[in-house]
Amino acid sequence: MWDDVPDEKWNDWRWQLSHRVNDLEEIEQVLNLTDDEREGLSAKDKFRVDITPYFISLIDPDDPDDPIRRQVIPLGREQQAFTAMMEDSLAEDRHSPVPGLVHRYPDRVLMLVTTQCASYCRYCTRSRIVGDPTQNFNRKDHEAQLDYLRRTPQVRDVLISGGDGLTLAPKLFESILRGLREIPHIEIIRIGSRVPVFLPQRIDDELCAMLEQYHPLWINLHFNHPNEITPEVSRAVDKLTKAGLPVGNQSVLLAGVNDCVHIQRSLVHKLVENRIRPYYLYQCDLVEGSGHFRTPVGKGLEIMEGLRGHTSGYAVPTFVIDAPGGGGKIPVMPNYLISYSDHKVVLRNYEGYITTYEEPETYTRHDSASCSYCQHERPEAGQSGVLGLLEGERMWIEPKGFEEVHTRGNTEAHRLQDPSKWVPFGVGAIEGTATRPLRVLERGDGAPSTLSDEVRAATETNAGVVEPGDLASEEQRAERRQAESELAYGPGEEPRPRDGEPTGSAHGELL
């Protein structure tokens, strides 16, 4: 189809974009299509199809299972619903303070600058907006995103994605980089792009010279199969690395494409050979149209077993599930920790070799009070999670609705429900700052006392769980006990014993 195209045009990224193929008639001139592919290409509500001439030229026209083909040619099966399928499975729009800006993690954001890509992956996690020009982001949206970042100093890391920012007009893309670099607390900028895969011609000297001006700048690419790493790709990546950009890669585990440990091992070897660091291997998201790409999570664990120890550590990505509902990335890996005690850890390696690691008999804990890094940590209001438990900010994390469920319909606290009972002594936080354990006050004779009102009040305040106003004073508690002791009792009921009296007896012995 493009045999007569001169190299000058073929290597022009603008020509590649303007000559993408996107319908059944055009694609059928390049590939021998199956009935399933014809059905997919004919579907009225299909996710957008656009494939650069370069990328479709890598496909074996006679192999319906070609791994590159499977990623960009729709099948009729895309239209089939599956259990747990969602339009926005990662709840990105739910965690978006302004259009296109996703602030899920404490110190970093995802900045969507366009909905357009060089070509379109059939398993796209943002198919709800990607490829749709009516959903595109404009300069007004970009300015709203930048304005949010200017007034949110906790953000230090911005990931530019979309769509694909490298498909934007060069001047527009540079204006976004410039706007980010003018914000003092933005430390690093990352670009997430599949342009070097779909359109390596775009990575030219002019683009790299522009990118060099905005360091520290990182770029993460998206290769799924070793067949995608061509001489053109190698030249493009070489330009990026020479421009000073560290290059990473994230893959998606896809049935029929790369769900094989040997394919994955070949992929990561080719990546590191091209100075690309494997970063993430994603479990396929629960997004519409991706059902036929999904594998069991166990397949990903099997692949990780075949990578860790079997190849260089630099070549091993982190296998993650991006939590449905918006919980962020959760790493999943084989279990190398077999058991442990208070002095020994039992471990196994990739070969099944089992060993022990002896714990130190003495260990001086890190003193956070004298550590300048601890004292000047970046706040993570409401998002400290398990780390907050370890650092003593709180003692437990309650799921939403926990308190309502366990009151069992009671609307008022009864006589035993004194909130001070479940305030953990010496554990707690005030506005996210971990406190030191409280000192137990001494009685006059030097013996440790029970909690005095002073200690109790301090503990209640530091716990960050119960408001001081919720706690009754000693006088109020005494009045309440007196009132309870004077209650009338019905037939068959006995009055409760007064303070200090035995609660009952059996065979002459106090219970």
C-alpha cells in the first residue's frame, strides 16, 4: 500500500499521522482480516481505530494471532460485557479536582493534556474519553490544571499523559512544560507516551533539544512485546537518552499478546539493551472492551517467578494491580517470606533454596525526634495509611461505616460507653504529626499511678480520635453513676452493685 512512498515522507511524523488507517476497507488492503476482525471494525459503537502506517507495517498480514495486530485491530468480542466491567474502572474522574487532573497520591498528580494518540490500544484504560475530540482538553483546561498545582504545594511530581502529550503541537506542549517549570515546588516532570512505539519518527532532534531545557524530565514508554522494538525505535530511544531523559517502560499483561514468561523475558532483555528500565507490568484493567485481554492474576505471578532471579534485577518490573475504584497501584509478587519469629526470618529464593536470616539481638530504634528529615516530612493529610500506623499516628484504620454498623442502631451511648476507654495511651496524632509516647505520672510515694485526669486528658487530645468535648468530667461520671444506682428495677431484676461491692457469688466464693 505504501511501496511508492519515498523515505522522506515515510520518516516524516506529520505524514504518518495524516495517513493513518482507520476503517475496514483501508485495513483490508494491508491485512487479511478474520470474520471476528471484520465484525469489530464494523461495530457502530467501537472504540476509535487509528493506526500509523509504520505500526501496521510491523504486522504479519496472514497471522491473526500476531501480537501487534491484537493490540490495535478490534474484534467483535470487544462488545461483550463481563462481570465488574466499568467505564472508568480506576475512578480517575472521581479523584479529579479540575478536569483532566487526577490527584490520587499525596505528592503527585496525573495531568491529562489531550485525548488524542498516535494510534489507539484496544485495552485503553481511558477509552471513555481517549480518541474523542469532543472530550479534548484545551488551553483553558491546561491553565486550570496549572492553577490547581500552583496552590497545592504538596505536589512535587507531575505525570503528563492523555491521550499522548507528544501528539500535541510542539509549541503547545512546550508551553505546558514551561508552565510546570515555573511552579517552584514541582520537582520532577514525567511524560507517559506511546509515541516512540507507534510513531518513532516523532522523536527528532528538534523535539529532544526542546525537552532538554526542562530537566529534571523523565519519560515512561509502553512496549508490550519484543516485536515492537525495531531499529527505528532504538534510534528514537537513543535520542531521548542522549537528551538526558531517563527512560522507563510499563507493559500491560495481555492474553494472546505477552502472557508468557519467555516473551516477557525477551521483552525486558531488549528493553535494557536499549537503556530502557522495565518499570511496571500491569494487570489488565476492568475497563469496557478489555474482557478478552484479561488473564488470571496468577499468570502475572507465574511470570514474575520466571523473571526474579532468572534475569538481571534491572530487568524485572513490578507487577501491579491498579485497584478498581481508585485505590491506586498495588504491587503483587510471589511470596519469598516463608515464616518468622522474634529472632529469625525464614526465606526462599527463586530456586526454592530455603535459608534463614538471624535478627539482631539489640537494635537502637531510629530517633525521629532528633531527625531533621522526620521533622520536615511532607504532609500526607488523610493518606498516611499503614505507614501512619507504624509511625504511631493512630492505632487502627476503620472502614467507612464501621462505627454506624457496630452501634447496632443505638442512638445514644449507654452507661458503659465512655469514649475514653478506647483512646490508646501514647498513640495518636495532631494534624498529622506523630506524637511521642506519654510519660506515666508518679504518685507521691514514687509508685506508678493509674491514669490521672491530667494524663487522660493529654492522651485523649493526642489520640486524634475522640474530641475532648466528647469526654465526661469525673464529676459528670460520678453523677451518672449515682443516677444509675437509683433507677427503679422491674420484677425479677436485681439492682446493680455499688462501686466496690462484689458482683455475685457461687458456692460461697466471690465472682
